[in-house]
Amino acid sequence: MKLNPSYQVNVEYLNYKLQPEKNFDICVRTLLIANRECSFYFIDGFVKDQIFEKIFEFLLSLKPEDFPFRLSEFEKKKIPYTEVEEVDDYETIITQILSGSILCLIDGYDQALSIDARTYPNRSIEEPEDDRVLRGSRDSFVETLIFNTALIRRRIRDEHLVMDIHSIGSKSKTDVVLCYMEDVADEKLVNEMKNKLDSITIPSLTLSQESLAECLIHKCWWNPFPRIRYSERPDVAVASLYEGKMVIVVDNSPAAMILPTSFFDFLQEANDYYFPPLVGTYLRWVRILVFLCTLLLTPLWYLYIQNPSLFPEALQFLNVQEMNAVPILVQLLIIEFLIDAIKLASLNTPSALSGSFGVIGALVLGEFAIKAHWFVPEVLLYMAFVSLANFTQPSYELGYAFKLWRIILLLMIGLFNIIGFILGLALMIASLFFTPTVLDQHYLFPFIPFTPKKIKELLLRVPIDSDNS
């Protein structure tokens, strides 16, 4: 709905919609400037006070003849600020006020001025907790959208970098920015993603990027494999943009979403590229092999306990030396759940007590549990290795996907023995093959379709070729 030519009608309507008398932080400041009433709407805490004072000081010095017939001329000649635009409909005005801009209504004009002089509360830009590197930059994304886009712009000084903004949520109107390199990204995929973002119809993105991810992935919620890669590192986001991928930055979220994503994208890490190619390749292989062990170690060991005759005698040392009354499968499942319970408890443990919490957890799950004949030492040993090896993979989502499939393999072995192990592996591979992606790319790319160059880059840390970079 367009603004009314009557200044008083506009003021009454905005006061009715915004209800400043009920909301202490919605401020309305009315001034008499050159015999004209001017009303300023803004949110307390979002406005840069020094800029506001400068604008007030300048406007109060105006004379009646300084007000031209058109607001556009007034804005060009009389508003000494850079980010100013004219708005003429109520919905846009209310959205911009609630987003933090200053809205100026001037008697005699059927348009308003939106002055973007906002500032948001923010924390310092420091290295993320879960994606550290030994070398490289120590900055990270924060919860303020404009800071995150600036961190990307700082690294890419190219006119082909596009940052397309969308507003999602009929109530929250959350700002979402789609970043891509216009000369590198697939135009078809970019248009598909824009259409997906524009077609989202929900009241709000309550949990920021996770809510957006659930809107983009409408089916196969039961499939644990992640379809979107997250990163809090600007350098990782920029590297993905150069590879032709898209990066989605959501306001109020410190994690950028990288699309399109295949299963093998989760096997890469920033540390690989901050070391020489040989060392980076070695670290990548160590991480892949160790992470595979987290999936197969306990199922294969349990399969051996069930069928020791199927394995060579050289592996006899893997057998349980002293069994107790609790079945091995039950012990493995209990430890799986206890590890997650400890992780959840550690999130709510104050930092001052974290050391005591670790000691208590080690005693309860270690020596005391063995002496009480709840668990055998071998179960604790293998589960301890699995829980530690999970941290070699920076993606929590992929770590829990492997955990769920590990539990399924254990249950299948317990029910059907070796046939169950084979069926469990077949189900997992089929799940990988049929996992739907957000965009039109197979989840097992670059193996499907087979792309040798990309497979080489996946397995090896390829050195940078200055001629082709």
C-alpha cells in the first residue's frame, strides 16, 4: 500500500502498526524543521548516535526555501549521508524500520527517506572453535550479515562476484545472501537456487541456516547423510566460490552454507591447503582412513567375536579375554549412547568445572565400569578410539551419519550375523547412491558421473599451477 499524500495520515498509520507506546525500543522523534514537521522512526540500539546527531544538526539549519518540490531533489542536495533511498509503500517502510534503518517522514512529500545508519551488536571476529588450522587466517564469520559479506569481498576483488540478497520469512524477513562468481558458477544451478529461495513460504527462519536447509531439502528427512556443507571460515567459502560453487550467508548465523555439495566434499579440510602438497595429501589420506575406521572398526570386531573361525589365527589377540554376563552387543550400544550423553552434558558444563567433569567421566566409563563387570576392557578401548577418531572429520553431520550407520551395522550383525553385515553395507551404499541433493548434482560426484580430474583433486592435494590458476 502506497504512502498517503497527507503527512498526518502516514504518521497515524505507522504509529498504529509499530505501536511505539507499547514498545519502549521503537522510537519516534518529531522535529520542526523550517516550519515543517518531520518524524523520525528508528529502533533504539540499532542507530549510530553520532551519525544521527550530524543529520539532525544539518537538517535543523535548513530554511523554508531549502525544501524543493520533489523529495528526490531534497535527498540529493540536503541529506549529507551515503546510504539513503526513497520509499513509498508502508510494507517496505515498516520492514526497513524494524531492520534498523532510520525512516524520515517530511510534511509535504508523499514519499519517505530511509537512512541506513544502523549498527548491530556483534562479537569479535576470531578463529572458529571447530575448524581450526595450524597456519592460515584466524578470522571467522560472525552473526552480522554485512560483516560476513565484507570478509568475502576482502578476499575477492573481482567484478564477477555477485551477492544477491533475498528476504525470507513473512514475519522474520530474514536477509539471505546468495554469493557466486558469475563467470565460474553454472548459470542453470544459480537460477535454480534463486527460484528455490524465492519460493520459500514460511513465517520465519527460527534457527537461521538450519531452518533454511530444511526448506531446501523437502524429502528424505530419514536419510542421515548431510546435503549441505557448512563452514565458519571465510577462506573456505572463498575457495569454494572460485571452484564454481555457491555460498549462502544467512543473517544471525556465523556459518555459511556451501552448495552444491557431494559426499566427498566433506573429506576436504582447510589444513590440507596450508601445507605443502605432499604433506597435505598425507594428512588427507590419514583423515579418510581413520574416519573409515570409525564406521567399520566396532562392527568388524563384533563380527569377529561372533565368528572367530572365519578369521585367521593371527587375529586371535582380538578376542575377548574375559567375558562377563552383559552381551557384547549391549555393551557396544550402551557406550555409543553414553558417549553422546557425555557430549550433551559437556555443553552445559561451566568452563570452571570442565576439568572435573572429564575426570569423573573417565573414572565412571573406565576403571570403575570394568571393576563392576559392566564392560570388558576391549569394548572401552575400541569405543574410545572411535569417539576420538570422529574428531578427525570437521563435519558433525557426517560424523553422526556414520554413527547411525555403525549402530545399524551392529544391530544387523546381531540379528543376521555375517549376512546382516553384508546387507547393512549394501543398504548404506544404496542410501549414498539415492541420497537427493539440493541442486542438480549427484551425491557421489565425481564418481557419478565419472570425472577423473576431480577424482585426482579429491585424493591428492594438487599443487597450484601458476599457468592455469
